[in-house]
Amino acid sequence: MEWTSLIRPQQLQQLIINHETQQPLKGTRREIDFQPVVALHIPDTYCLWLLSEVDNEGMAFGLCQIQVAEIGSVWLPEVADLDLNGVRVTEDETFRAQRTLSEYAALAKRNGGLLLL
């Protein structure tokens, strides 16, 4: 599956804009703590990706939860290929960010490392 098919066009465009905006600010005190733009998940599991940025090649940044939630980078072509007995990664189209990435990470930490939406 092509990684771009995981994300609706409007959200993909915003992820790319966020990435381009963040690049000159990375590593400075002006770095932006974005709200996630999209939530990807594997239904009926705790696997979750709250993404705030992506480059044109598919390297995304956000809160990634496989076993424990942590902020970092994820390679979306790899995520798009995940298949758990026929269950694949999908976008949660009902997701609307209420917090920044760091706030979601803090919430997960208070919850034993898991983010439950």
C-alpha cells in the first residue's frame, strides 16, 4: 500500500506544511509543539500514531505507540505495510486534536505509558 493513501489529502498537505515550517526551528527554543494533524491506528489494538509532520518521502514525526507511547519519527512506508492477520493501519477520521504532542505524551505517561483515545 502506498503510504500517502493512509492520509486524506487535506491532512497530508497540513503535515507537509508543518514539516516545512518546523525545519528552520528544529533544535532551537522556537521549535513548535504542534497538535497532531492525523491519528493512524490498527483497529482493536493499542497501536497508534498521532502525527504532526511529514516530509515528502514519508518520514513522519509524532507520538508513536506500539507498546509504550513516545515522541519520535516513523517511516510511513513501513507503517503502510503493516498487516496483522488482515487488519491494516487506517486513519481515524473522527480524531480531532485537543492537545499538543507533548501534552498527549504527558497524558500517556500518567496513564502508565499508554495513550487511550
